Amino acid sequence: MATRHGNYIGGEWTEAASSRSFDNRNPADTSDLVGTFADSGPDDVERAVAAAHEAFPRWKALPAPKRGEILFRAAEVLLKRKEELARDMTREMGKVLDETRGDVQEAIDMTYYMAGEGRRQFGQTTPSEMPDKFQMSVRQPVGVAGLITPWNFPMAIPSWKMMPALILGNTVVVKPATDTPLSVVNLVKALEEAGLPKGVVNMVTGSGSRVGTPLMSHKDVGIVSFTGSTDVGRKVSEACAPQFKHCHLEMGGKNVIMVMDDARLDLAVEGALWGGFGTTGQRCTAASRVVVHEGVYREFVERFAAGAKALQVGNGLETKTQVGPCVNASQLETVESYVKIGREEGAKLVAGGNRLASGAHARGYFHEPTIFADCSPKMRVAYEEIFGPVVSVIPVKSLEEAIAVGNSVDYGLSASIYTQDVNKAFTAMREMYTGIFYVNAPTIGAETHLPFGGTKNTGNGHREACVQALEVFSEWKSIYIDFSGKLQRAQID
């Protein structure tokens, strides 16, 4: 019998107020029931926010190094259980074990990193323009943080939000994606085992309309951090605006690899395959566009198509599998619809193009790795985010044209260039208006100790990971101490 999981509110695991639940099934084999989870609503959100609000003063008062010790212990728990947690994640989300191990490792890394920030929340001290006056700045927490997290990195991304919020003294209510609640359950259990006080972290599972919407509009939630689509991100921003809540948005991408005529083609092809079809293309940083110089275009397309056709598609728990399923039926339908659009637009299908629905693939949401060549930058398959195993290849005549095509979409998350010319590399590095840039590597591979995020419709100016995440979940307070014993009027006296 599959395990039944409740919400985590005020340090207790509890059923939804409605007593309803929903199933979580393996997208590689829908006969495999991973677990059942609380199908929650506004009443559950109200209880969770109340618990977080009540716990906030005590958690805020705990010295930051002590908060860090709890996070450090949580990281140790995650490390000890890494393989078990990765297997759970592959069952509920579909990506291959090597990738889910990396997802758990990223949560481990982020938790260790933010544990250290318990002793490093540095402010500034500056000389005063007045005698006998001292001044400094310190961080202060915002309050209750509402976190709405996606399914494609179901432990890494919650950790990116949760750990900086916690180390700063905020309390948390997290709503995981309905496709991947188990990974957040496992993350919360690690914090619980590490000794996190009751009410500091709360988790409510359920739909975006019944849980996400009341969470982001709740009067006692001081900040909302959201990762997901640009359309939903806009709604989050609108919900936060009336109360001037802090709002952090991490949204879509249509990322580009630029392959120049002096590139090492073997390396570029390998990078395009990993960037385009890792996580079945279900990454905001996926390399869904490859812009190739005409001097090497035909050879690149031939090698790229051959590589895509050779990829093994299947259940991520099997060692031979390189590409797992789409996460659900809806996502698979989206992929199929864009393949149809690409054909209708006149793009040249050179690899894939079909759903896999027989034999070992019969009970899952599988699609072939698909490549369209001879694309125009204005084709929808080359312009809109698909979030699946579909890559568009676009020929160009120069570096300048490649950069122009790269910058032509509504998103600005990640870009990369393959070249052996340092001048081209630095030119592209400067001219691409993205939050992340790679040289001789694909558009995926971010590490926790550099800021993560993008420009344009990808985000709203904030960054995750690194010390920049502290800016999202804290407010600055400037403090002035006058020990002169008299009134001193700044800028006047």
C-alpha cells in the first residue's frame, strides 16, 4: 500500500481540513503509485501561516549561528539519505538517477552553504561625517515567507528558497508542485530530524488555485518566492502588489547555445545533447535553441541528429536510460503540440518527432528527443518556451548575427558560446543580455555559490543561491549611535 502523507503544520503531520487526498504516480509507469498527499485548501493555508507567524519571534530571536547549526545537521541528514531520496525523486518526477542524485546534492550544498551564513551575515560600518558618532547596517528578517516551488528540481529549488529564508530568521510556508510533493516532504523531514523548532517550516500540498493563491495573498505573508511559468509569475506579482509584499520571481527561459566556425564540434555536440535533452528538456535553463555558424552548420546538424537518435529513452531508475519521461500527460501534450507547430511552420525535422507509447514505454509519458533544423528565429518552436525534449537549430553567418538571434527572445536566463577564440568569447559574454553565461559548456550547470536568475521575462531582478539570496529574504536596517552628548544635525552641522 502506498504511503499517505499529510501537511506539516506547527510541527505536526496532519490531514487536509477536507480529508481529501490526491495520488502521485510515476510518470515512467503510471501503474506505480508513489504515494497519496493532502489535497488542501484555504483553511489549511490559514493554519500554516498562523503557525509560522506564531513561531517567527522565537526563531528570529535564536542567534543566527545556532540557526546555522540546525541547517548543518539537516545537510548531514540529506547526505546520509542521498541515494534513497534520489530514488524517490526519480519515481515521482522521472529524470534519471544521475540527475536526481545531483538534485539532492544541490540541496545538500545549499544547506551547508547557508548554514555557514549563520556566522557571515555581514553588514557595513562606515565613518560618520560627525564626531563621536558610530554607524552600521544590519540585516533583519522579513517575517513569514511563502514559497511556491516547481516540479523539475523538486528538492534543489525548495532548498534555494528555504535555507536562506531560515538562516536569516524568517519562518516558512512552502507549497510544493502537485507532481512532486514527496521530495519536499523528504526535505522537511530532514529539517525536522535536525531539530528545527515547531512552526518554523510548514508545508501545505495541493493545487495552485486552492493553496498557492491564498498563500500569496495572505496578509501575514511578508514575501512570496515563486519559481514557474511567466504567466503564473505575473499573477503572483499582481497578488503581491496591493500589500507591497516582497516578491521574488524565477520564470521561463529560451536559452541559446552559439556554435562558431572555430568550435570543437565534438564538444559542442556533446554540450547541445546534454543541454537540450538533460531532464528531458524540462529545465528553465535548457538549451532549446542552437545557433550555428554556416561554416560548420551541416556537419553540426548531422552529428547532433545522430546523437539525439542514439539517446536511450526510458525509466530513469534503469541504468541504461539517458532521457526520462515528461512529467505528466499535460506536459507531453504540450510537446506534441509544438512538434506539430514546427512541422507546420516548415522547420526540417531531423530527429525524433514522435511520442513513444508501446512496449517499455506503454505506461509512461515518453517522447523522442526531437530536433528541428533550418529554423528561422521567428518560428514559434525557436521563440517560445516548450519545456520538453525539442531543440531548434538556426543557421547564422557571423558572431554578430548569433548574438542578435540569441537576444531576440522575451527571456534572458542563460546563454553559451562554443569557440576557441577568446575575443569572440568575451564579446558574446559582454553582449548577451542574460543572467548566466557559459563558454565551451551548455546552458545548464549552475553552482550554488554564484547567483542564479535572469533578465527580461525570466525574472524581476532578484537572484537565488549565493549570498544574493540573502537580499531576497531580508531587509536592511541602518543604525546610528551618537555618543557626543549633544544634537548633531547631519548635512547641516
